[in-house]
Amino acid sequence: MQKKILNWYLMKELISTTTNLYRLGWDERNGGNISILLDEEEIRDFLNVDEVLNVIPIDFDASFLKGHYFLVTGSGIYFKNIEKYPEESLGIVRIHESGTKLELMWGFSNGTLPTSELPTHLMSHIARLKVDSTHRVVMHNHATHLLAMTFTHSLSEKSFTKTLWKMCTECLVVFPEGVGIIPWLVPGTIEIGKETAKKMEEYRLVLWPFHGIYGSGESLDDVFGLIETAEKAAEVYTHVMSQGGIKQEISDTQLKELAQAFEVEPKKNYLT
């Protein structure tokens, strides 16, 4: 007998995470989206993998992921409502053998489609899996202070990264590779998906100026914590600037000492 899918720990964790993201104000209205690469053997405990509920075309070739399953948030859904309406708000899809279709296996019960940012998600999954076999999660939200910084701070990846590193001691340890930044592009397009995925080859955090942030990692906690750490640094930066600006900071030498102590490798040529 198959288990009830809403009792699955991963489903509960996703619902808890989306509720928390809404509470933090990072996913207003229908903003934000999450996708999780699933293990087929685990999926079999909860659904019949031979029963396809719907077939959904996609506008790019995702054949690298053919046969893989993803738990994804829906298009137009409000994160604040996922806890109340999980079967309408969430879906499990499988990438068709052709790579140009999705097979709906569960969810989206009211005809909801996967997030409009699915091209960016799948392209980012492909990019991360090529460099990190433990990768599983892609998350997008509108983290407030990171978003605000894109209006007031240089959008040089080196400059932006170093500012965040110097705001909180833990930042270098959590994201030693830094933060990738793409130009402003129309969301939901193949173009923005390609640009984001290109950055994901080097970074787990990719900033969309004047819009939000993308994060990737091996679990929901991992990615949430990654974005949360960068957002905390951006918030500290905001307070620092409102209090009159930086008078003293963590030096490059101290950041090198920190990296050595925690055995991480900072982005090459970022520290002098």
C-alpha cells in the first residue's frame, strides 16, 4: 500500500519552508519558486510511476534530465496558501524521454501549471549537477535587502561579494565562491534561464538585479541557509550605511585567515 504523500517528510519540509519564506516577506503575492530533484525509489512509496496525469510541453530541451522527477511550486500560486492547498499549489513532474515535455505525476489538481521560471530551474539543475553530484534544490525569492543593494551598490561580482563577506564573519565560510550577477532580463524567458545557468556553473548564489536571488544546494535547509546568510549580510550593510557608513571592517588578511581556519577556498583573485 502506498503511503500518503502529504505525510512525506520532504513534502512537509517544503510546505514549512514556503510558509517561512512568505512570513519573512521574501515571497510576496505569487513571487518566488522552488524545485527539488527527487529520488525515484523514494517516489515509488507514494505514487504509481506508471500513471501520468497530464503532459505539459516545455520550450527548451531538458533531455539531460530525462526520466528525472521534480517536486515544484506552481505558476501563480501564493506561498501563503501552500500550507492550506498543497495539492493545488505543488506538483511532481517527470521529464519526458524527448526532453521537451513534462509528465505530471501528482498535484496541480486545479489545472495549475509549474512555475513560469521552470526553464531557469531546469537549466540551473543541469548546470549544478555537472559540477556537484550532491545538488538537489533550486530556490528563487525576493530577499529584501539583497534586492535593495542592487540599486545602491556596484554590480561588480567581486565588489558585491566582498561587501557581503565583510558584513558577517560567517559569509566567506558559507559562500566562499562568492555571488554571481547577471544583467537585468525579462523573467520567465529562455534567455534569463541560460544566463542564470551559466553563472550556476561557478556560483550557488545568482543575483537578478532589481528582482531577486537564486540559490542552489543539496537540501532545502542548505539553500535556505545560503540565501538567509547572504540576506543577513545585506541587511547589516543596509544598517551600516544608514548609520553613517563603514568606519572599520574585516580586512582581506583577516578573511584569508578565516578561510584557512575553516578550510575553504575564496574566489580566486578576490582577496589581496
